[in-house]
Amino acid sequence: MPFFARPARGGLLATAARTAVVAGTAQVVTGRIAARQRARAAQAAAAAPTAAPVAPAALGAPAPAGDPTTEALRQLAQLHEQGVLSYAEFTAAKQRLLGLPETPAS
């Protein structure tokens, strides 16, 4: 038996060939995955209903200046900014004013 035995797998050329096959296979698989993802995205985009754009006026017109609820909210906000009302008190008063259920303080 010689001192430097030849590798059983075929040497450098065989290793290079195996590497090329693995790299080529990986490239094909990656391409197929990308194509499948593009097809699914196109299918989802075609199936999704398109929402009509909402006009800014439809979102809600500003309340008239003499509205008592608006004025009360402004007054509450001023009291909160001045430090007269804490955040919890401000939130509770705002919810009462708007007719929302009060959430317990955490």
C-alpha cells in the first residue's frame, strides 16, 4: 500500500462535480419556490376585493363649534393639560361624556 493513498471518492475533480450538482439543484429549487410564491401572491391579489377609496369628507365632518360635547371635551383637555386632572380622571370623564363603558384603572 502506498504512503499517500488516493481518496475513495474520486479526488478533486469528483468533489468539484458534486459541488456543481448540489449548487445547481439548490438554484433550481430556489427558482421554483420563488415562482410558486409569485403565483400565490398574484392569485391572492386577484381574489382580494378592492376597496373603494374613502373620501376625506366621509370620514367624519368636524363637529360644529357650538356642540356641547365638543366644548366639554375641550374643557376636559385643558384641565388635563393644566394638571388639574390626572390621566385616569381625564380618561374616566371623557368616557362618561362619550357614553362609553368605563374601564377599570390598572
